[in-house]
Amino acid sequence: MEQWTTGDKFPNNPNINPQWTIQGDYGFLHVYAFTMTLGVIVTIAISAFKFWRKGLSLRELLIGACLSVPAGLFGASFFGKLNADGYGKNANGASFFELFAFWKEGMSIHGALFLGGFVGILIFYILGRKQRVSVLVYMDCILPNILIGQAIGRWGNFYNHEIFGKPVWDVSSHSPNPLNWLPEFLRVNTQFKYTGSGGEFINGIEMINGHTYQMQPIFFYESIALFLAWIVITVFIPGIGRWISKKPWNLHPETYQLDLKYSFKHAFTWKKDAEKQTYFEVWKKAFYSNNNEQAIKKYKEEITKLQGTNSLANKWKKGKMLVDANNPDNYKIIKAGVEAGAYFFLWNLIRFVLELGRPNDHLFLIYLPTASYIAVGLTSLFGLLFMLVSQFIFPNLIRTPGYVYEKEYFYTEEVIDKMTSQESKLKKVLTKVISKKKSK
């Protein structure tokens, strides 16, 4: 594996690189800050749409965003500036508190996810217990959309002339630019003059002082790859189960009649026809909104036989019985948490591939290539493992009646009694507080 650094050999200076046609600042507009802000807004907007589609309260999204976004910005700034100018040297000599200056360049998306993600998961876990929504559902609704925010943010790096890979062409040579397939403004603004002493080869190309080199526009590759990953997670992964599953219109043709022509028209016109059903309407009625009374009755009868036992085996049996009762036709449905796991898997898979071509001073763990590759690779494997566990293990271990997962699970009398008792206790507490205030 070829190791290389940019150091001060490829200066980010428009005076040294007069061919550049873009810059990071246009008067009061700081492009980097603008793309970061836009990325956050778009991420929240798409997440809000997913909340709406699942029937979740937007209030929880607002609370979570107000706490996790600042935490993410601080985490991104801290890890992005730490050791940025060399081991033990922070970016531009930043002090400890200046490491949190997120409005300045030098941000780490992994830092944002580690701190912002930790805070977000904690907050949504707490909020979810009150709303009876699994934290996995919140993660599915939010995490994949961060890919769009990242894709937008990478263009801020472009305007700052950051995130580039190995040189692929000496501009002064007579051979054609291997990146001629890219638009000219992308090529020109990822060309850097080499100011090192020379005598080194990078990517098989001799570095000569004063020569300008075409660098790989890694920011562009990553931006496109992240967008495609978002499409895979948002469009394809949720539909995989329905595509390979038995179909409701085949199992119950008297109840569900799929009209593909109407489905196609409805996708573009949104015109309703009470006598026809679209693809998604059929699945909603057959699974997502369907509580089979016979299956629920059978579950309640069988679950009493396992009461009083807390072994893992019995916990698994109870969970499987609950899952089966909420899906009596045994449709193959992608479970809650799979999309969140796919985010970590695909994002870090993309990052791992691109990390191999980045200079050592631009890695996730700056100047620590092996540790950086391992950290990113393990995070990707964690995402894959999380997908598998969410699909095949979590459903039988952490499902509770009355909670929202891939659908809202039915309520049992025990759950309703517990909720009523909690509300009664809360009312008593509020009554005492109000009476004390009145007495004062």
C-alpha cells in the first residue's frame, strides 16, 4: 500500500494555483458553512417526510435535532482539527476550546456521527419509551438521510480545494488527461502545483518542483457514491422483502386486487379511485395496518403458558410468538434497524475504498493509516452485523406489544393496564404540584 502525504508540497493557495476558478468565500458567503448548513437542513427535511409517512410525531424529531445536531458539529470539529497539522499539532495551532470551532474548516464526519449519533440515539431512546416507538425506527428514519447531507457537504470541500487523492497526470506532459471524462471545472479546480523538493514518485508519477498535477477528485466520487447509497437504502432495501415474499393478492385474491396500471398512474397524479388499490395500499392493508384478531387471540392463549419464566429460550419463544401474531401470513418484511445498519455498512465501505487513495494527513485517523483502515473497516462490518441482527435476532428478543417497529404491534390488556396506571400516577403527581402552588 503506497503511503504519501500532501504536507506543504501541494499548497492550498490560489496565488500558487492561478488556474483555479472557484474559491471558498464569496464576500459574506462561506461556501463550506453554507453546504454544511444545507446538508443538515435537507437531512432533517427528508427525515421529517419519513416521520410523516410512518405516522410519527415531528415533535420528537425537533427535540432530537436540537440536541444531536450541535453535538454532531462539535464532534466533527474536534476530531477534524485534532492532530490536523501533524501528530500532536492541532489545525492552525488551535487550542483545546478552538477544536470545537465548527464554523471553521476541518471537520470529520466520523466525529460527527460518533458524538452526534450517541446523543441522538440516547435522546430518541428516551423519547421512544414515552411514545412507544422503537429507537430502531427513529434510526431508520434519520440515519440514511445523513448520506444526502454528507454528499452535499462534500461540495463545500470542493470549493475549499480539499479531499483529493493521488496525482494521476502531469499537466505539462503531452499525454491526455485520464480524467477528461469529467467536466472542465472539476478537473481544473482539483489541479495542484507541487512545491516539494522532488525526487519522489506518487502513483508512479515523478514529482517535479513547479509542475502542476491533476489529482483524483475524491470528494466527487464520494458525493456520487453517497447519493447512490442513499437510493439503495431508501428505495431498494425496504422493498426487498416485499419483492421476494408471497403476495397478498395471491393469498387473498378476494380481499386484495392489485391494479398495476392504476398504481403507476397514482404515483404521478395522486388521483384516488375507491374501487382500485395501488401496490402500496395493498401492502398497507395486508400487513402494516392489519391486526388479525384470530392471530392475536391465539397469541394471548399461548403466551400465558410461558408466563413466569425468564430464560433466554423462553424470551426468544415469546418474541417469536409476538412477531408471528403481527404477521400471521408470514410475509417477508425488512425489519426495523436494517436501514440504519445499512447506513453504517455502505457509508464506511465507500470511505474504506476511498481511504486507500487518500494522503496520510487526510485520513480519518491522521498519520495513522493502518489504524484508520481498521477503524473504518470495522465500522463497516459493524453496520453489516447490525443489519443481520436487526433482521434475524432483535425481532425475537426485544419486541414489546404496543410498540412501533416495522409496523405498530397490537396492544395487550397488560400493556393497556400498565399505561393506564402510569397515566393515573402522573395525574396524581400533577394534582399535588398544582395544589401546592395554589396553597402558596
